[in-house]
Amino acid sequence: MRLRPEAGSAHAVRVGAIAAELGAAMGFDDAAQRRLQTAGRHHDCAMELYTQAAFARLSADVLGRPLTEPPRLVDPRTFAVLRAFVDPRWTTEENAREVEILRIADAIDNEREFEPYAEDEEEDSSEAAAGVAKLRCASRAELRRIAPRLPVFPAAAKRAVLALTRPEVDRDGIEEIASSDPVLAGALVSAANSALYSPRQEIRCLPRAVSHIGCDAAKMVLLAAVLRPVFAIAALRPQWRHAVEAADAARQLAAETGAVQPDEALLAALVHDIGVLAVSLANPAARLRCDRLIGAGCPRRAAEWLSCGFDHAEASAVILDGWKFPRAIIEGVRRHHAPERSDSELAALLYLVEFWTCSDEDIPSTARLTAAARRIGTTEGDIIEMKAERRLTALAPIWK
């Protein structure tokens, strides 16, 4: 077996999480589930290092003397599963089912790693497909069942969002939008009076507020004020901070590359993960399985797909479609984790924003990073360099 570097370690953690959950789905007891998780986390290591003789030789090379009592990395039953995984000749009646589960978990994660290169996004090997069927507690039909329970985006809020993201909106337009709602007016005046902008005298009217902080900052404050109530739902509160950081990054990257209109990028980034709400409304079995997979080390998107049959990107697109958002934003959000499956420059930009914000929602992919960079007219190297230089704008604290 190959001994992988850091990426392999992440693969092993995911295989362990999937194997344990498969064990649970097949009725294995807690001890067997823990054994499967441990076996998954060690399945890519060279088995020779687990033997006492090999460890003695290794310790002699490293320390100058052999250690006759090596630390026990895995218990004997787990070692038996690992050895049979490497060499089927060691398979016994006692460990056969656990070895099979470990193979299926490895196949499932290998399929997820191969996703950026696959011709058909639904195409899985028979081994992986059988395991996914065991794990799945819901399907895309669940989205239709959930739809009536999703919040309705107020018409006034939608009008404000669409008006604020028009490139031609000017100072008068911003003042008109802010004056249409006391909450929006209050957010704008509060931002203008914050320590960040330190006015010499207290600002009490909208014209002075817009003049003091500028049109771009005023638009961002108002967009955040319009959308933040949506994230007040318990399931989405942890997503607000990421949404704010992503919006800040999206606007910067759009302005830097010119591939997408900056205000459109900002709006898309604010709502790109709204589908987490739909996942939280899935049936209890799917939610619990998803949470366990994430807790054991699976990225969010893989955990959602395995347990629910859809991920938060697809769910976000469904929600935004129900809210009658522009088609370009819906498509960009739908494909923000798989930009190679769309011609959308916005999808590519949002993928790069996830990279910029160090999101761990999906398995990293150099192929996707390179393709997304090319789609918006830049290079992987430039994106990495810009990421290193990027800083949250001074406005970000106001959004929170």
C-alpha cells in the first residue's frame, strides 16, 4: 500500500468516517464502528510498520537501538482487518464484513476525489454506489418536501437587493432605498457613526451618512442589513460570518479581475450557502448522519451528498429560484463547488472565494482551482498570490 502525504491523511480520515457510518447503517455495534473508523484512518499506511520486527528495525535506524515494545497503534482485531484489506488472503470469516465495508468506504471517497474529472456527475462504480445507497437517508425529492417550510423572501427586500446591485445605482438611489425602511435607514446611519468612520459630529440624516461613508460602502451596509434577518434562523447563524467574509472576498476578486460585476459577486457570495437551511430541515435520520460524518472529518458537501442525496449548493439554487433571484446568480451558486460543470464565470469566482476564505466545505482540487482561475481570466499562481495579500476590508466589522 502507498503511504500518502498530507492529502492522503485527509483521505484516510474521510474513509474512517464513511466506514464507521456504513457500519452503523449495517447494524454494527459501537465497538465495531470505532474499529472501522480506526481501520479507515490507517488503511493507507504500509502494514509492515505495524509489525514488531519492522518497528524494531525502524527504531534502530532512527534511535540507534531497537525498541522491543513498540507502541500499539491499532488493536489486534483492527490490524487483522487492515492486513486483510491489503492482502485478501488474510480475510477470515470473522473480519470479512469489516474488510468489505472498508473497501466500500475507500471506493466512495475515491469517487468523490475523482469527481472533477468525471464525465457524468452521477456516475459511480458499482461498489461505491452500493455503499452510497446504504448511507442515503433522503433524496433530491426531499427538497420538494422541504420547500413549503423554507422562509419566504419579502418582496420589499428583494426589490432593495436588486436595486442595490444595479451598476447604475447612484447616491440618490441609495438614499431612496434606505429611506424605504426604518431598519435600513438605521443600519446606514449607525454605520456612518461607528468608530470606523469617526465623524466629527453625530450624523442624523441619510444624505450625510451616504456622503460620509461613500456609495460603495453604503450599498454593502444595506445589502447586509437586508439579508442578515434570513441568517437569524438558528441553523444559519454560524454561516453568517462565512457569508460576510465570502462577500468581502468576492467583491475584491471581481474588482481585481473584471470577470464579474462586483455587486453581483457580493450578493451571490452573501447567499451562496443559504442551502444549509434546507439540509437542516431534512428528515432526522439524514440530519443526524450528516452531522456525524462532518464531526468525524468529512467535508460538509460530501456529508450532505452521502446522507441527503443533495448538497447545500444545489439546495441554495432551489431556494434562490423560489425567491426569483436572477438566473446568473442561481447558476453561479448551484455550481460554486463544481465550476467545471458550468460556463458560469460567477461559479468559478465563487469557487475561488471558497479557496480564499479557506473553506473546508469540500475536498480540495488543484484541477478545479486551475480551471476556475482560467475561467475568470487569471492563473492559479495569481490567485494564490492575491490570497496571500488579501485582507478583510475595514468595513467587514460593520457587517457583523
